Amino acid sequence: MKLKLGIPKGSLENATIDLFRRAGFSITTSSRSYFPGIDDPEVECMLIRAQEMARYVEDGILDAGLTGRDWIEENAADVVAVADLIYAKQSFGKVRWVLAVPEASEFRTAKDLQGKIIATELVATTKRYLAAHGVTAKVEFSWGATEVKPPVLADAIVEVTETGSSLRANKLKIIDTVLESNTQLIANRESWKDSWKRRKLEDMRMLLEGAINALGKVGLMLNVHKKDLEAVLGVLPALKRPTISHLSDEEWLAVNTILDESTVRDIIPRLKQAGGQGIVEYPLNKIVL
């Protein structure tokens, strides 16, 4: 038996393959094939655009796949949300679909777009958003380069953003958030009922979540004389609880902890000053809670 797994092709492809690598799976792609190799004989991968993933999972062509919550809602897909995987191609966080208009326009709220033209890839979701605000507007599907369409080809756009930098570069301002989204591991409902496939997916979820928990974290271990232990612990963040163990010399202790990578460059010199010795920083692939 094999689990048929969809990997999102496009902007999330590299981030997804890297996340699986951290989780312990090696996925190899080829420009000539839509069927990546994976070093797990129980899994069969296929590259599918994120926009279409939920539909193929719902129909049972795939047992499971990774896609954004935005495309699940856009397709109104009836699937099982196995895990929220909060990562994206740049920031490993959530993304927003926003309503944006030209900086020079007088549009301030969605209601100002009554009777106007809005360009977006997220057509069904945008129509639901406008209906909720009592606005009737023409929503056109955009095949790409959506940011350049206002004000000539459209009055406004609904576009996905992580930082807003591309919108600002095209002299657009955000007037509302239409939808927040993050990547999800989803499953076909019948596949989820299958005990073997469900166990396989639950194991995969644990490993993927462990890989996400480890993002931006590093391990730190050092030796310290008993008399300096209090000073060393005083340097470490208050909420962290390091593991402390005895060395062969009873006067010395080993301290092991996990820290935010961004803080280590400040903490290591202070640990040295406090009496820490043999300080080693090491990368982490997974933290399973």
C-alpha cells in the first residue's frame, strides 16, 4: 500500500521540500517529471499546483497534500485538515490576501468599490467577501502580474502578500484584509478513515510539526563549575529550563538548552564571562513536543 501525497508546485515548492528534509524525508525533483522521488517506499509524490490541490484530494486522486487554506476555501473543498503548517516561502508565517487600491485613489473601504472592477486569482472568496460587505462589483480572474493592473485595467485588486513590499513598489495601499492563510496538510476523507493511511499521516504530521518547531532554534551545550552555575543560569532566558547533568568530575556540570538562534550571538559571550567552558552551538532539525 502507498500513500499518494501532493507536493505544491510553484512558490511553496522549495520551502515544502526543505521542510520535509528537516522532518527526515528526502524529496528529489526533476524539471522533466511531475513525480518527485522520495526515500520512503510507502509514499508516492506528485507535484500539483496549490490552487488545484484541494480538489484532487477531495476527489480521492490524492490521499493527502499540502496547500494553503486560501485555496481550500476558494474551492469549497470537503477535506480533513490534518495539520496547520505555519510556513510560507519567505517568513515561515501566515500570508494575507488583501484588498489593495492605488495610493492616489480616494477609495478607503470596500464599500467605495461599489460597481468597480476588482482583479484577483481568488475570485470566489472575493465575491463572498464583497457580498458580506453588501458590495456589488465586477470580479475578474487575473492570470498574473495582478499588482500592475490598477488603475488602468482594474480599480482594485485582491492579492496575496507576506510583507506588502511588492504592493508598495507598485504604489498600492492596503485597505482591508480579505483572508489570512497558512499551509495545511489535508487528507481525503475516505483515506483518513483507512487505519494504515491515517497512521502514516499522523506520523508525518508529528515529524513536520517537529521540523517547524525547530525553525529559528539552536541547541547550546556547555560545561560549568558548580560555583559558576548560578551565574551561567542567570544569563539564559528566564523561561528556558536547561538540562543539567553531572560530569565525571563531580565539581563540574553540563548544561544543555534550546535557544532562539537570533539571541545566541549575544548570549555566548556572556556565558563565557559567567564561567561557561566548552560552549557548543548545534543546529536542530526537529523539536517534538
